[in-house]
Amino acid sequence: MDVPPDFLCPISMELMKDPVTIATGLSYERKNIEKWFFTYKKKTCPATMQSIKNFDVTPNHNLKRLIVEWQNQNKASQSCSSSSSPSPSVKHDDMLSLLKTIESSPFKVSSLKKLRSIIEIGDEIINTDFILSSGVEVLVQIIVQILYESHDFVTFRACEEALGVLQQLPLSEEERTFELLSKQESIKSMAIMLQRGSAEGRLYTITIFQKMSKSNYDWNFVIQDQGIDFFKSLLELVSDEICTKASSRALDVLIDILGGSKKSRLKAIEAGAVCVLIELLPDSNQSSKCEKVLVLLKLLCECAEGRQALVEHGMAIAAISKKMLHVSNTTTKIAVKILWLICSLHPTERVLEEMLVYGSVKKLLALLHIDGRSSTKDKVLKMFKLHGNLWKRYPCFPCELKEYLALVDDSR
């Protein structure tokens, strides 16, 4: 059921729970108008843009009472409505009308939410109709607006909702949607959202970036334009323990970016990627997440700077060793590749000692007894040929393993 317009906050276009009145006589949701005044330092009425000097807010008890009464009266009908499963069909004229409202209204959030609920149906016909009706062009114009009004609360919320619609659309390199979202202004706007958006806004953005990765987007412009700030934003999402979707999608985007160029790896290292990834490993018990983290560490260790950052981290060798022979065959293979890079290109005595103390050497020896020939086994054999004599001199080296090293020596 449609909400009476007077019950909607003019900023968010959502039903008010704590309406307050300002100097111009208009009412707003308290948290929205306080953010407008005190966070964004605005000195105008959001609806009329009239300048004001008195920023006091007064609770509107009468309006709140009317809203509560309206909610109570419609509770039964709302409950019935929410329990119905079929979605109403959406006509072409309805889509055009909604897009026209979004283009013309200064307060777009409510209409964008309705549009998102339509696209959420996932109907290919609806999505195609939306694209052919220039819906993507309309929403991209909303997104790029934050480049010029990045501190405007209303503009920022509209951008988040627009991204919420766009992240549901399919993306491929040949499509118009991909072309519009790949433009420099669009990418800059989404980078801002990734840094400063709400949890939802950042999830929408990283979902779009993940789809762009799968469509072979060239990330060079983003890396040059945003620098390490872009990688810091991605690493914050990677570390997100609440939204696992955002974390997983950020890992996918990072893998695509770092796999593309050495320059991107150096920027990621500068942003602290090695430290973040190592500290994620102990809690990465799902094979898919663990594999992604190790793939990223392997890519970073292909740079001297990445190897240096890894060996300087106190728990790196222990964390990598723990995942060998524990999570999956793939994680074991990637962990061996990382240790091989360290052992062959950055073999400090401290690292070699840690490999022995934290169980890496014992697990590597176990891999030698797996039947058959493999590139992983070859790397293990080369590590022992390089450092076996040093390891067996340590008092903590297990006596029963010395005979295995003798076999390795004989194979030289």
C-alpha cells in the first residue's frame, strides 16, 4: 500500500520513525536531517534549499502519532501483501514512468528502490526492456554526480541505490552496460563509493567490479588514477568478517588485478596487502577462501618487495605451513610455490629456521613420498637440495627424518 507523502522523509523518501521539524516548518527523519546539518555542514533546507541559520530540531509528536495510527490500521493488509508470493507483471509504460520520475525528481531514493525491486525479479525480458529504455544511461548519470557533489547526503544515497540496481544486471564486454560502467567518470565514482560508501553501497560496487573482472576489464586506469587508496579500499573489504560476500568478491577482483601487471602488485604491497593476507590465513578454513588468499600471496611473492614483506612478518611461515596438507590439494600446491619462491630467491637463515620449527620441512618431506611425478614434488626436491644440509644440523630436526634426507642426497 502506498505511504502518504507527508509520512515520508524528504531526504530518504522512507517512512519516518522519529520525525522532527526544522526552522522552515518541514519535517524530516531525525537521523537524516542531523546528518545533513552536522555531518555534511549544510546550511539549507534539503527540500526547498532555503538558507537557514537556526539548526534546532523539534520532535513532531502529532506527525509521529498519525504515522503510528496509519501503520496500525494497515498492519493486516501489509501482512497479507507480504505473504503473497507472485510478483506483479511490470509493463513497459511502468518502467518508462519510473525512469522519468527518477530523472526529474531531486529526491530519487524511493523511485530507485522501486526500480531495484523490479530488476530483482531477474526476468531477462525486464532487464532487456530496462536497458533498451536507456535505464543504464539514467542511472550512470546519477552515479557520476557524486564526483561533483560527493559531500551531499541525498546525492550519495541516490548513487548507492543506483548501484543497487546496476549490480543486478548481466555484464559482458560486448554490452552497452559494460561500456557505460567502464567510462572513466563511472569508474572514479565507484572508487569513491568503495572508499566512503555504506556497507550496502560497497557491496554493490564490488559486485559490479567482480563482474567487470570476468569481462576482461583493463584496470590500468584505476591503478593510475586511484593509486594505493584503491588497494586499501579493496583490502578493507577483504578483511570484512561480517559480509563474507563482499570479502570473497574483493578477493576475486584483487586476483584479476594483480595477475595483470607487476605495477599493480607493487601498489598492493605498498598498501599493506601482504600483512592483511597473512593475518587472514589462520581463520581461512574454507578451501575457496584459503586458496584465493594463497594465490594472492604467491603473486605478491613474485616481486622482491613482496618476498621481503612476507619474510619480515612474524607469523607468515607459520600461517602458510599450517595450510599445507590441511585444507585441500590446491592450497598445498600454492603454499609449496610460495615457499619455493622464498627458499630460492630470499632464503634468509631466520626463514629457513622458521620452516623447520613451524613444521614446513616435515610436511615437505611427506610430499616427497607421494607416488608419481609432479611440479610440486620437483619444487620440494629442489628445496631440500638447496637447504637440506642446513636443516639437518639443527638440534630440533627429527632424527627419523635424517634418513629421508640421505635419500634426497643420493638423488643429486
